[in-house]
Amino acid sequence: MTPHIPQRPLQAVLFDMDGTLVDTERLWWEAVEQVAGRPLTEADQPDVLGRPVEHTAAWLGTATGRPSTGLAAELHREFAARVRTGIVPRPGAPALLDALAAAGVPVALVTASPRAVADVVLDALGAHRFAVSVTADDTVRTKPAPDPYLAACRALGVDPAACVAVEDTETGVASAEAAGCAVLAVPSLAPIGTALGRTVRESLAGVTVHELGLMVAPELRVMSWNLWLGGSEVDDHRAKQLKAVLESGADVVGLQETGGTAAQELAEALGWHHHRAGENLGIISRHPITARFGDPEVGFYGAAGVRIAVRPGHEVDVWTAHLHYTPYGPYESAFDGLPAAELIAHEELRLAQMRDALARIADSSREDVPVVLVGDFNSPSHLDWPDVAWPVTSAAAEAGFADSYREAHPDPVAAPGHTWSPVHPVHEDGSGRPEPQDRIDYVLHRGLTVRDARTLVAGSPRPWPDVADNDWPSDHAAVVTTFALPPR
């Protein structure tokens, strides 16, 4: 697999300070308790956590009858004194800042604390790490208003929608989301719920720059793979199948020729979700399956689908199809010399099966949910043969499905993308005739953006019949496409 390049790269990461980069939330809590003269409770959190000093001072003033100006100054002193002696970086924060610097991703500090306190923290963390810092002193309104994050984006010259804000409080999350940023929430004291465009993690430890990029533009990597009678022609086939799936980086795999049990066994080994349909079809997914479509007792040929929840607000329908293998058009063209009209006429059975699959997809689909249709169609593409309008792929195109491989590789001469067959260089009838190589396995889609598409074969498979020791446990190449999900 080759690296795929995001169409809208991560432009910047905007960090809250207190409780996010440094463990000052507890210090602030202690400072407020000191000034309030009493222990704080959970009921006090909305007026204490993520709020500017002035808000908390006004709240304390109302409760105690003391002037808020004097309370604000006292809160400043108590908190700054604790920061100077007790500042501790949050787990994973230094490593993430280093990774962002190495990747050339600009970083900003966006805090509701005053400049005097922020500068103390910046000195401790290394002010050189931050291209911009925005404090409570720098905007008319501070969190939960969007102003601080919008100011940071303006200073960096970046689009808020291409940035990730890292926050630890509901107040800060509200500010960042109002500005249009994706949010990574890492709660420090109070829990934060999941929501559209928001990722919640327990810690910054282990967070990567790549993960942050996916929060801006989430991806889904889909694989289509005919397992060849469950893989039974190759020794140790299940372990080899697992290795291929893992190395592909796939998030969801549409399977054909499962041998009945492959989908369940692969999913259990991976810790994934699965759907088994009939004796031949299956889908495995690292994301939860929320619905199942099609006839669960479908025969050897047909189609089956699932709906997967990639993340809150992002669902995708994924269908796998296997169409009948005979008569096989490339043989009829190469060996029998049939003209285009006869080749097309002989696609009648496969065309009926495709139309049935498309009708089932139409019945189950929702307008706001993208659809992926993968499978072994046993038919070439009308996009690959200039003289034959192959009707199976044409029918899918007429139903609104785009061919992800041809989107990524428009020229069929430069990138033929053959999937049949890595183990059949010559025809197996003993005649010695070259086997027609063609593209008959597909990842089609409706409503997604293609970032990359590749065919996949591991190693250098030995030809049939000497296949038992092959690293690649199939007679088909797989197709792997990386999609960008639509924004919400």
C-alpha cells in the first residue's frame, strides 16, 4: 500500500492550557477553594472550570458579598503561586507537541487564563513550541464564546474547519465547536460527552498527528476480497488472511467465497464485528454494525449489506456482492472471438443479479448515508474496454455508483488494475494459452471522496496448481480504497 495524501490536511492544532496541556485544573480548583474559604462541590463546576477569572470572581462576589475586583486579584495571586511551584505537564502532552513540531503542524495556545498566568505556563512548556497564544486579555469575549479560537485561527492564517482544538472542559469544547473546529476532548475533572465532530479520549498519551488529521477529515478504508473457497487451497490460510487484512489497514472488508465461516472467524480473531449471509458472503468491520440488509439466506451468488457507525454522525452502508462466473466474457472474447454484441448479450444473468443487488440497496439506503458496493462481479468494466459496454458495471454507474479504482487511476492502459488472476498466468485447461488478465473485483461508492485505491497481492504467488505454500491465500487480488467521509 502506498501512503494516501489527505485532500484537506490538518492546518493547525489549538490547545487549551489549564487541565489540557498542564495539570493546573486542580491548582485552580484549590485556589478558588482558598479564596472561597470552603470546599467546592460538583455543583460549583460550571462557574469554576473553564471560566475566566472574572467570571469566577463575580460568582464568588455574589455568594460572599465581596467586591469582584478584589476577588479576581486574589484568585490571580493564589493560582499563579501554585502554577510556579506545582505545574505538571499532562500525560502525553510533551510528546504530542514534539510530534506536531516534527510534522510541521503549527500549534497555538488558547486559554481563558490571563496573560500573566499563561506566560508562566509558556515558559515552563517552552514558548518556542507555540506559534500563537491567545489569552483572556486578548479578546473581548472569552470561552465559551468562539472568539479566542477564531482569533488564534486568524493569527495563524488557517481555516477553523481544518483545525483540531484540544480541550478538557465543556466550556472550552463549546468555544471551539462554535468556532467551527473539530475537537479532541480529554476531560480532566468533569466528564464530557461525545457529539458530532468531537472525539473523546482519556489522555493525550498515544495520540498521533495522523489521528488528529482524521478528526478533521475522517477516513474509511474498504477492502474487497474473494477468499477463494474460504482459502482452503492454501496452507495456513486463515493466518495468512488475517495478516493480509491487518497489513492492508482496512477498516471494513467485503468478502466473497467465505466457505461459510471465514467472516466470523476472521472477525473474532481481529476483535471486529461481522455479518454472515448465506454460505458465501460476509462483511467484517472494526466499526460497529448497526443494521443488516439483504437476504440472510442468500445463496452462493447475490448481495448482502450492513450499516456501520464510523463515528458519531458518520454512518456508511457497505454491501458485498458475488455474481455468477459463467459464461465468462474475457474467455469468450480472447478464446472464442465473440463480438461486442454477443458478449453483452451473455451478461444477462449477471446483469439480473446486479439489478437485484441495486434494488435491495435502493430499498435500504438513506439519503444522508453514503454507500459502498464491493465484490467479485466476474465481469470486466465498461471503463476498461473501449469496444464493449459491459452492462453489469454500466448498471451500477447508472445507479449513481462511481468506480473508486478508476477515479484514482483514470487510464486503464497505464493502470489496468487486474484482479484476475495472480495465480493463473496460463489457462488451466492445459492448452498453454495465456490466461486473460482483467479487472473483475471492485470497490464502488456513492457519496464519498476517493483518496487512494490500490490492488493488493502479498508476495509473489506461485501459479496453479502449486499454490499450497503461497503467502497470498487467494486466486484474486484484493482491492483496497481509502475514502474521505463527507463533512457534517
